[in-house]
Amino acid sequence: MSRPGTATPALALVLLAVTVAGVGAQGAALEDPDYYGQEIWSQEPYYTRPEPEPETFSPPLPAGPGEEWEPRPQEPRAPKRATKPKKAPKREKSAPEPPPPGKNSNKKVMRTKSSEKAANDDHSVRVAHEDVRESCPPLGLETLKITDFQLHASTVKRYGLGAHRGRLNIQAGINENDFYDGAWCAGRNDLQQWIEVDARRLTRFTGVITQGRNSLWLSDWVTSYKVMVSNDSHTWVTVKNGSGDMIFEGNSEKEIPVLNELPVPMVARYIRINPRSWFDNGSICMRMEILGCPLPDPNNYYHRRNEMTTTDDLDFKHHNYKEMRQLMKVVNEMCPNITRIYNIGKSHQGLKLYAVEISDHPGEHEVGEPEFHYIAGAHGNEVLGRELLLLLVQFLCQEYLARNARIVHLVEETRIHILPSLNPDGYEKAYEGGSELGGWSLGRWTHDGIDINNNFPDLNTLLWEAEDQQNGPRKVPNHYIAIPEWFLSENATVAAETRAVIAWMEKIPFVLGGNLQGGELVVAYPYDLVRSPWKTQEHTPTPDDHVFRWLAYSYASTHRLMTDARRRVCHTEEFQKEEGTVNGASWHTVAGSLNDFSYLHTNCFELSIYVGCDKYPHESQLPEEWENNRESLIVFMEQVHRGIKGLVRDSHGKGIPNAIISVEGVNHDIRTANDGDYWRLLNPGEYAVTAKAEGFTASTKNCMVGYDMGATRCDFTLSKTNMARIREIMEKFGKQPISLPARRLKLRGRKRRQRG
């Protein structure tokens, strides 16, 4: 089937001899002028331009055991493995012709001997014979590296089920429609249907991963398929198993990914999936990912221009629990003067929840220095945030040692806490499945099935009910709302990890925090719960909405992709209206979120940062994801120094803890820390700020916030009220203050008794 933009007969096939480490492959490549108008071609064979081997980070192991951090050798990570194959349903629509010999019966195809027959030489497509299986990364259907223009299909049921939706783990909207549905679905259910990927360069294809359609209402998946490759999208070679076409076993349900490796890697530009059977009561629908290694071509200007590289010497890999501990220890040994490792509690399975503190005085709160935190891994399978935080810890250490002025200032003026894995139990499940085979939900919840991100007490309802009772006395303040007693009971459905975070946030006076999540590319700010109980989506701003909008935009605007209007949406949501940010409640309502709890129970302004469409990207994607997020991670931390700060002291210069700081026009207060210091995030402007404390006379000042980075100093000295001073004097002498009305009644009673 021809289509515009494919190679024309006027372009001759260019035969390229490929030799890579004992792998012989030969192919002919046709490059589309529409795609490659800016490319520079060379007739020099590939084998004269070997691809350089990437250098890996290998930090030296620290010498000397610690009390808690015993030195452990770096354990090799187990290879990813597919789960056991599930048999397809008994009833399925099958091909009218008998199946060819050599039908694959395993979910993961076993590698064949190197003497297995190659494809037909006349088609200019060669197999790559290997003695050892080469592990190739995904081409990038899930991460959107493969664009919509590189995906084509024979027919489509409708636009929302087009080839551009046939991406691994893509999610359908709640109301499935023509634009955002959950798979590619063919327009007809017959054996002539196919979906193909144009890799845009010669690629060594090694495997295919498939899923069914993501849908709440329908059951659609492909149970078997053929794989074909081509160099020109006209002449196709079917992957063989011996002398016959190979039939790969597909899915037995719609969500669990199934990997099939090609018996012998195939070198070509195009790869096509041809469904041969599908679920009996469903249609031809599938999502997929292709595994392949693009062949090196240093003269290809198009790819050199778009490939992302990093100069940071960091450990770009996925770390399991032990490897994460070891990495933290290495960083602690490299930067002992600015780092401290501690744990905030344990998971349901007893794994410690480790945090890294980065400060010029680790282990202590410095008066006047704000506290910041990053959290990742509340959903155990959203691992990109976890790895970004581990990379950030390494980066801050290295740049501080290199005397990077910006990082030195940040570390010396901020107490930073980084908690990379809040749900280590869930992560270990996802890690065992691997980056492509874990699916969308494996490891999301805690070991006892709780979603940590929505497991905090609902304080919004308490606040709003109190605000609606205008006639009665106000019993609920607009800040520091107490946790309900039922939530604190042992029988409450509260995860151990949730209780640990609450205790952590109550102990440390955090000013600003971000929790990193995955599956989208947006920054969400509170409130996360809609105020109207009958709605599922409603813009519900906090009194500090303008501040939250700025904080969200500070991350989104410095991210390489979030504010790019040209980028493709991850799944169903378009966030460009607010430039890569969204109010949580206007997206989807959530009761008991970490963001709302943090704002209403502590001083901390918390936001959710969704760092990527792919929850669990392949290791090969980590350097690019680091470059996408590095500047944003640093800029967001720097926002902790925006607004006003100061000390609230008594007339003797002693700090007053729990003093209330109110800003005129903003119905949300904060409180001072134990030493009387406070930090109030505000946008530039002039504010009337009041400090008040029990037993003291309130004081009000005008505080100006400028546009330059750095909080404005705004101190308060409070004098005690007359009654408080009387109490203080009487308590000093062991007496109680005299109550004059009670004294008069007592004297009157004595006089009556004397008259009688």
C-alpha cells in the first residue's frame, strides 16, 4: 500500500554492508526527502565508522564500614524476564488458512541457532546472526520519541483509534471519544490488517512488546501475529521460523505486556505487525513497543541534531533497594561535610525509608535557613522521579566539590531533604517486571494495597464546612488544621509509609516541597479536591493561588518539553492552556492528597510534578530525562527563597514559637518554628503582615517583596499583654492572679454572715 512521503522508484536502493562485533547484516535504506531534507549523506560504509562505546559511571567504593551503612558490593542486577505465557482463550477468530509450521508457543521467543536460515536475499533485507543475544532498547513509542508521523496502519476504526494511539501503555480517557482512545484498532477484522513503524534509519530489530486496548468497557486484543520488515515499505520480508512464517503468540488479556523476541535480529528501516488472530468477542486492537538498535551513522545530520547527550558524569541506571543504599553511601563518602543519610520510618515490608540531607550543617536546623524537600516513588512503579532524585543527589555533591557558585549558594543557604523512594515495596515489584513488562499499574500501591498519594486525612472538608457556618463561632482555623482522631487510630486504613511522612513533616518546618510522579508531563498545584461535592472536575484555588501558579510555572517553564506547544500529549490531557501547569481539582478530584494535607496541616507549600509520559523509562532514556529535568529541579528549589522571612521575638530577644503570621488579603496563615523563625512564600508586591502570639500584643508591618531572588527580611518584636505580665509576676511568687469580681462576691458573702 503506497502513501505520500514513501520512497519513489527514482531513488535507488543503497546497499550498506554492516559489520558490528561479529554480527553480519546487510540492508538497503531509502530515506524520504520530506523527512530528510537537511540530512548530509555519505557513501562511506558503516563499518568504517564504528560506534563509540558509552562510558559508564563507576564510583569508588568507600573504605571503612559505618554504623548503619555497612559496605556492600554492588550486586549485578538480574536481567528482565517475561512472565510465564498465558494460553489464549479457547474461542478465537483464526486465519482461514492452516497455520504455517514453526508456530511459536512461548511468550518470550527463544533465540535460534546462528545457522538458521536468513530472509530472501532478493528483498535486500538481512538477518543479523549473533552467537549472543544483543539487548536493544525500545525505539520510543511509549516515550513519544517515535512521532505520530512514523506510525501507519492499513485501516482504522476511527481517528481516536488510529495508528498514533497504538503505543505501549497509552491510556484512554474516561469518556472514550474520537480523539483519545486506548489503542490502534483496525477498520476491519481480517488478515490483511497491519500497523507499522518507520524507524527513519536502518535499525537492528530484536523484539516486539504488545498489549490490548485500554478500555473500561470493551475487551479487545490480538492473540497472535506475524512480524515483517522492509527497507522501502513496499517489499516486505516475513520473519521466519525455519522454512515457514513465524507466528508469535500475543496477549491473553488487555493490560499485561507480552514480549516476543525475534529468533534472529533483522536489519531494516520499517517493521510491520500483522495480526493473525484476536479475542473472539473483540476486534483487532493493540498497543505496542518495538525493541531495536539504530545503526550508527555519524554523517546523518538529522539524528545528530536531535540526539540528547549529557556531560554530567552520573550513574545513569535503575537502582534497586540495595543499589540505592549503596549509591547514597558513595555520595555520603564523597561529600561528608554536606550530606547526612537518615530514615524517616519503615515500609509495610520493613524496608527503611531513606532520605539524604544536603546542607552546610547537616543534622541541625539553622535559624533563618529554610527547609526544602523532594519526595519520589509514592507510586512504586513511577520510577523516573526516583532516579532523577538519585541523580540530583550525585549532581549536588559533585558541583559543590567543583565549587559551582550557584550550587554552593543553594547548599549553604538551604537545608535540602531528598526522599527518593517512599514506596520501596511497590518499587521492588515494578523492578522485577522491568521497564517494559511491568505494565501501567504493577507496583503502584503499597504492599497492603494502599495508594499513598491519596492516603492523607481530608482536611479540606473540615475547613470548608467551618467556612460555610457563618453564624456560629469559627472552630477550625485556616491553617494547621488538626488531624481527626479516627485517622490516628491503629484500625484506620493508613499505610505505614503515610504515617512516616506525616511524622516527618510535623517534625521539620518545611517551607516548600515537590513530590515527583510519572505518567504525565505537567505540574499540578492544590487544591486537589473539588469544593462542590457533586462535581468531578472544578477549578478549586487555594488562598495562595497566585503563589502556587508561579511555583508550578517555575518548574514547567524551565523543563525542556512541558511548555512546548508542539509536543504531543501523553495520553488524553492537553495542558498547554496553563503552560504545562494545572490546578489539581480541575484535572481530577482527589480527597486526602499529599498536596492539600501539606498546605492545611503544615507551613509547607507542596506541588505534584509529573516528570514524564513513561512511568518506567528504559535506562537508555535516563540521560535525556535528566537533561529535560535538571534545570527545573534546581530552579524549583531556589523558589524557597522567594517571599518574606524573619524572626518573631519577645522584648528579651527570645524567639517565640508557634506565633501566627498573617498576610492581609490572604486567608491562610503560617506559624513560626521552634526558634521563632518563619518563611512566607509570596509573589512580588507590598504586603501588610501581622505577627501575633498568645499572651503578646500583635504587631503589623508593611513588607515589600521584590523581583530579585532572595526573601525580604521582616522581623517582629512582640511585647507581652498586661494580663500576661501579671500572670508572669504572680507565677514567679507562687500565687495566682486576683480575679476582682470573684473577690467582691467573696467579701459580700462574708459581710452577710457577720450580720446574721
